[in-house]
Amino acid sequence: MSNASVKVGCFDTVFYGFTEIKDVTDIDSLPFYGGGGTDFNIAVNAFTNRVENKIIFTDGLSTMPSTSMDIIWVVFGNQKINPPGGRVIYIDSDDLNNLYNYISFETKGKIR
């Protein structure tokens, strides 16, 4: 993380601003805002074209934005989406279970 600039933002029908992640400990204290009524236009409009990598994590339960933008859409669950730009990665329940099992796998006293 020392060579990267990572910012994370939350949205629903409002964009709640970006929080900069400087090291791994910032991830544990990351505040999450929102709670439904998703509007992808809000998220897409929060990005600038200067940003090289744009990622939206979602359950996919909203209408797609009107603006085409090169975004990586990570969809948790079984909802299929067709955004006007970018690439979609689907994470189903089996993938999530495998991820949780990997994260909680303990080796040599350290959690990976």
C-alpha cells in the first residue's frame, strides 16, 4: 500500500465522500454509510476521469447508470447486470464461502 493511493466511498441515494486508505489498519476502521435505495448514477458521478481504477461493489439491485464509464463492477449474489461500460465480476455464495474460509485459515499463528 505504500506505493498506491486508495480511496473508498459509500453511496446509496447520496454519495458520502471518500476515505483514504493508507495502510491495512485503515481498512479495519473504515466507516460504512448508507442502507438501500441504490442509485448508481450517484456513484458513477463521484468518480473523476483522472482516476485510473474505478470499482463498484454491489448486490446489483438498481437500474444502471446513464453515463458510460470504464468501471469494474463486483456483484455479490445472483443478480445479473448490464452496465453501459466496464467489466462485471460476479461473486456467488460459493465464492463468498471460499473467500471467508481462506481469510480465516490459520497458519503458523497468523490469519491469512
